[in-house]
Amino acid sequence: MINRLGVVFVACFSCLVSCSEATIENTVSQLRMTPYDLHIPNGFDPPTIPEDNALTEERVALGKLLFHDKRFSSDGALSCSSCHQQAKGFADNRAISPGTEGRLGFRNAPTLSNVAYRTSLLMEGGVPNLELQVLAPLDDVNEFDKSLVVLAVELQQDEQVNTMSQLAYGRDVDPFVITRALAAFERTLISGYSKYDEYLNGDHLMLTEAEQEGMKLFFSEETNCSTCHAGALFTDESFRNIGLYEQYEDKGRERITADSLDNGKFKVPTLRNIELTAPYMHDGSVETLEEVVAHFTSGGLNHPVKDSLIQPLPLTEQDQSNLVAFLKTLTDRKFVTNAAFAP
Ligand code: HEC
Ligand code: HEC
């Protein structure tokens, strides 16, 4: 009797232990929170990381895998990295990048350099954070043209993705995980190790005389470049009309505010890695940096809401070429060859 009870007791006890162990494994114990060591360059503030998506090695690793995953597009031909290529500063060299089935959108792919710092996303600023931004290319018929739910179901069949998802977020891969993991990876794309940064850090031999002349002009009141392209990130995050057209086909910020005073206003783009991201402007209509500088030198075209800072500039040919030389010092070779970002 006692023996029998004893056996029953032992059996039940071991069941309780192993059952509860199994439950723990499926819910919490697979979550690993290895802090990601985000290296902040001199002169940069740390970016704001949302509390509900702390940066961990596991999340960034999953985000990287997804960033390079072609299952994102309905025709299986494109990943995020098709339009945001590391060697091109996480932009590409097409005026307008073809999306799924080769369909064209209407804007130039921007660089993702230091995208963790943007206070709003997309050129009219309509998206508040990187987690939500992931929905934009998925939904767009001219980009991935794929439902996030369909994508999640497909990815759930992939054991590697599911295991990584459990480690990163303690759950199987789903829309919650996909949007957060991609955002986590994108926040690691920090670029602050260009020749210009080395110069600022005290290595004054890094910049040639022409580059230094260009730098002085860039930061001068004569050109006002740095009023808009301000600070370590070369943007003040404002929206401006620079007189690119007399009539804008793309209404820019007016698209979300419905205010004609916002016509043709676009987010001031960062200039980091600008040498690698030609062609330029929201529609990729300007081919070279020389032509961009020529645009600003001319003072642009007339437009009722053209920014008052955009005025004809008294720059010689030499000044203009020095400005271009300076812009090219913002290229960060370490960033575009960093194996941590590659597939
Ligand atoms: C077909 C090309 C294409 C693909 C694929 C693509 N993008 Fe983009 N991306 C763009 C274009 C074009 C814009 C600018 C859109 C706008 O401003 O309206 C953009 C804008 C962005 C921005 C906003 C940057 C800023 O400074 O405002 C982020 C972030 C981004 N993409 C991330 C991604 C991620 C993550 C993926 C994959 C889930 C992805 N993109 C897939 C072309 C693409
Ligand atoms: C009034 C604010 C303002 C001033 C001043 C200004 N810019 Fe810009 N710049 C912008 C905006 C806004 C855009 C994007 C316009 C668009 O896409 O239609 C831009 C675009 C650019 C681009 C192309 C970026 C890309 O990724 O396509 C470069 C390069 C550039 N500016 C350099 C300069 C230089 C050099 C000067 C000084 C000679 C200057 N800017 C002055 C606001 C400004």
C-alpha cells in the first residue's frame, strides 16, 4: 500500500516537474536577452530605443536575416536589401527602384545611414517609427505587394526563423516579431567613421586643402547648407521646398497635411554617404553631386513656398568643386563594408 502510494506519488511528482518545465521552455525560457553593444561615434548622441523593443543580439540577428529575405516580395525577387544595398550606403543607384514584377514607384530609395535618429520617416514624414515603417513597402503594390499576415504564415514554416524568433521575442514569428526585428536591425546602421569624422577627432591630415575649403563653405553663412543639413547627422529633420520645380508632380508634405503651404516640401535628407547614393533628390532627377551644388548655387526655380534660405550664391567654379570634395569626405568605408550588416 505504502509502496504503491509512494510509486504513484513519485510518478505524479515527476510529471508535475517535467510538465511545468516543458511549459516554461515554450513560453519564457527560450527568450535570450543578450544586450547589443551599439557603438556610438564621437559627436553622436545615443539614439532613442523604444522600451518595448530593447536592442539584443538575438533581435538584431533575426532582423538582419529578414532584411535580406526575398520571401518578402510577392514574386520572390526582392528583399529590403534590393533597394537598400549596403555597398550603396543602404540606398541604390537607380532614380526609382523597380518593385515586385518590375513595377516602378515614384520616389528615390533613401539611405538608411543613421535611420535610428530620424524623428519621422518617409519624405513627407508620415510614419512615426521604424516598427510601423515596415508596413509601407509590404503594402505598396509597387514594392513588395505582400500581406504581412501571409508573410508571417510562410515564415512560420521555416524552422530557423522560428527558432530565432523564440530566442529574440519568446514567441513564434508573426507580424509583431517581423516589424520589431527589422526595426532593431535598422537601428544598428550607424555611420560616423568617415574621413570627416576622423578629421573632427583630431586627425587634421585626413582632409585635403580643397576638402577643408569645401567644409568651410558648407558651414558658412554664405551658403547656409548647414542650417538645413545640420549637426552630426546633416539634417535638422525639417521639411523644405528647395525650388527644384515650379510645379511639383509629387506634392511632398502636402500629401499628409493637405496644406498647400507644404507643397513640394521634403524631409531634409542626411548627407552621410552621399557620394554612394546617386542619383539625388526625392525623385532621383539629379544625377551628380556637381549638379546638386549647381542647383543650390543658382538659387533654384521660383515657387511660392520656396525656402527663403535658397538664394543665388556667389560661388566660383572652384568653390563648387570644393563643396563637392567636402561632401565626398562623408563616405564611411567601414560602414559600407562592415560584415556585421552583410547577409
Ligand atoms: C522597391 C524598393 C524598396 C524596397 C524593396 C524597400 N524599400 Fe525602403 N524605401 C524605398 C523608397 C523608394 C523609400 C522612400 C519612400 C518615401 O519616402 O515615400 C523607402 C523608404 C524607407 C525608409 C524610410 C527612411 C527615411 O529616412 O525616411 C525605411 C526605414 C525603409 N525604406 C526601410 C525598408 C525596409 C525595412 C524594407 C524591407 C521590409 C524596405 N525598406 C524595402 C524603397 C524600397
Ligand atoms: C532650406 C534648406 C536647405 C539648404 C539651405 C540646403 N539644402 Fe540640401 N537639401 C534640402 C532638401 C529639403 C533636400 C531634398 C529635396 C528633394 O528631395 O526634393 C536637399 C537635398 C540635398 C542633396 C541631395 C540629397 C539626396 O539624398 O538626394 C544634397 C547633396 C544637398 N542637399 C546638399 C546641399 C548643399 C551642398 C547645400 C549648400 C550649398 C544645401 N544642400 C543647402 C534642404 C536644404
